[in-house]
Amino acid sequence: MDEKMMRKISKWVMRIILCSLLIYLGLSHLNEIAGCITWMIEKTKFLWIGCLIAVMLNVPMQKIESYLPIKKRRRECSIILSLILTLGAVVLLLVLVIPEFVDALRMLSDIVLDFVDQLALMDQTGNESIWWAELSKEFDLDWVNLKASLENWLQLEGRDFINAAVDVMKSFTEHLVTFFVGFVFAIYLLSKKEVYTAQLIRLMNIWIPEKVNQVIFRTSSIFFTSFNQFLIGQCTEAVILGGLCAIGMAVLKIPYAPTIGALIGVTALIPYLGAVVGMIIGSIMISAVDPIKALEFIIFLLILQQIEGNIVYPKVVGARISISPIWVFVGVTLGGSFAGPMGMFFGVPIVTGVVLLVKEGSLYKEKKGLNP
């Protein structure tokens, strides 16, 4: 065995020993490593938020930039228009939904308290002429105490308002500062995204092997494309569903048509489960005014969801992400279990990217004859 081969074997042995040592140390100090990673993620949270904002704003910005007739300051104008479009949609939603929802909850709480008040009055007077008297006796409840408990819960009596307000304001301020710093970072990224992308590619070409770079570039390209296509398709589908819902409710003379239409449109950004959440909230709002109309709304929305799910969604979103609905369901479920509503939204493009990567890798192995 020559000296060159001995050196090569020695390098491989040293690498195996080093990797084994690192794996052993990692497993021995797993809690410390996890804590360190969590600390680093927490301290750099504004960077991740900024990257997320940049990726989301980049979708409308690209479209706006391609249609702008001006050449001077095109990038700045497209960023400003994207911000106006996004913030306008959020403000419109808050103005439409929040006040109406709060009023509906207040009306519903008044109805519940009035109902319990009548039960308490019946319990004190022994009046059995009320239609629920016989049913009430079966449960043997103290309606007076129940009413007092409900009033305390609904009006937040007996709670420490000062400490609660301080905690809420502190948390809100911290999140607001983090979001603002991330927002500024996102604007910097978008303003010169080509320059930063070229610098990143250059660094990767210097420090990372070429084959690994090819895998990273291809993987990031697939995930970025799947996210763009999903976001465009899902927003289009949400606008269509929200508009159809508002129009149908107006025709059927169901209360809160514009408000619930906007709510259904926003919740529809989460595939499958979002519309169900919107239906629950909308039915609560309508039932405060007219329970019969709330039932009509549920029936109408179920029919609309069937039409939208079988006709609109496959055409608008399914054609863009091009994966089976079962994988969309998996993405929503896994994303929700890991990160709540945001995870439901981002879970679909992530699972789509994974599925496309597996398909592409499988086709490559078949063409090369490497399949087992």
C-alpha cells in the first residue's frame, strides 16, 4: 500500500472518529444544545420575521413591478404599493370584522344573561308556567348563583386589571418592537434583493462544494416557487369565496353580509379548516340577531364550500400547486400541530416542496437506473 493511499485512509479514519465524537457529545448534551438553539432563535427572531415579511411582500411586489410603466424608482414604488395593498387589506378587515364581532358577542351575552335571569326569577317565585320550568327541574341548578357567575365572567369582575394590563402592554410592546425591526430589515432586503442574492451565492460558491450547492439551489428554488404559487392561488381563491359569500348572504338577507364575507375570505387562506372556523364565528354573530338566519347561513355556506371545493379550488389553487389534496390536508394538519394557524398556512407550501423534491429525485434515479 503506497503512501498516498495511507494518507487517504488516515483522513477517512480521522473523519469517522471526529463525527462519532461529535455525535456522542451532541447526544450527551442534548438539552443544552436545544436550549442554545432556542436562545439563538429567540435573539434573532427579528431576522426570521424580516425574511418572512420579505418573502410574502415579494409576491405582490413582483407583479406590481412588472406592470409599472415607469423605469425610474420602479423598485421603491413597487414596495410602497405592495405595502399599501397589504396594510389596506388588513385595516379593512379590522374595521369590518372586529367592531361587528364585538357587538354580536355583547348582544349574545345580553341574551344569555336575560335567559338566565328569567330562570333565576322562576326559581325564586316557583312559577312553572314558563315552558322550560319542567326541564329545569330535571337538572336541579341554582340559577341565581349561575347568573352571578356568568355576570362575573362576562364582565371580568374581581380580576386584577392593573397587572393584566401591564402584562398585556409589555408583551404587546415587545412584539411590536420585534415586528418593526423585522419590517425594516425586510424593506432593506427587498430594496436590493438581487445584490444580496448575488452576494449569498458568491459566498456559497466559495465555502460550499459545487454538488452541495446545486442541491441547495434546486431545493430552495422548488420551495420558493411552490410558496409563490400557493400564495397567489390561495389569495385568489379567498377573494372569490369571500365575495361569493357576501353576495349570497345579501341575496338571502342574512345579517352582517360584508363583515362575514370578509371574515370567510381571510379564514379561507387556511385550506379546508379555515372556512369551518369562519362558519363558526359567523354563525355566532348571526345567532345574536336571528337564530333562523344563522341556520340558513350554515346551510348556504356548506353548499358554497362544496361548489368552491369541487370547481373553484381545483382550477385556481390545485392547478398551481399540482399535488394531491391528501398532501394539502397533511400540510394543514402537521403545520397546525407545530405552529398553530401560521403553521397551517405555511405547512401546505412546505409539504408541496417536499413532495416535488421526492418526485424529482425519484424520476432522476429511474432515469439513471439507480432504483433498487
